[in-house]
Amino acid sequence: ILRTRGFEDVKSLVQSGKCEHLCHFVILKFKDNKGFHTAEDTNCEFGIAHRLDVDTSGALMLGKTEAGFVHLRNAFTTHTVMKEYLCLVHGTVKQRKG
């Protein structure tokens, strides 16, 4: 698929700046990490278990192992995850509302 789009490998795709699927980044970043077993595993969707708050930061939850991936995916599917937010502000907040 990459070659039909003009790329030799995932690295050339990432370096091109083209907007493609996030799994390309995960593969490139973690494929040589011995502790990240799911980085190239299509069955575990490359470890991508959930994307938090897509409308804001879009932070990712990645499972490094199959067990970790399954645990995270099940926790979000069954709504047993508790989210707590912390806002860090640089400077002084001038208005109490708004």
C-alpha cells in the first residue's frame, strides 16, 4: 500500500509529513523496543487501546503487551475507567469565570 502512494517504507511516510494513520507512527517509534510487544501486532491494533478526548488533546492509551491492550480496551468498553483532569496554568488567571 505504501509503494502505491509513493513511499518506500513507513519512515519515508512519516518524514514526508503526510497525514496518514497513527499506526505508522507507532510502528516507526516502537518497533525496536523489546518491551513494546504490540507495536507491530495487527490483532492488537498496534497497541492503540483508546484515544482520550479527541476534541481536545487526543492523548492516546497504548497497551505495550497483549494483556495490557486487552485490559485497557475492556476498561473503556465497560466504562470502568475514572478520568481525573488537572489543568496547569502559566501566569495569573485574571477572571474567575469566562
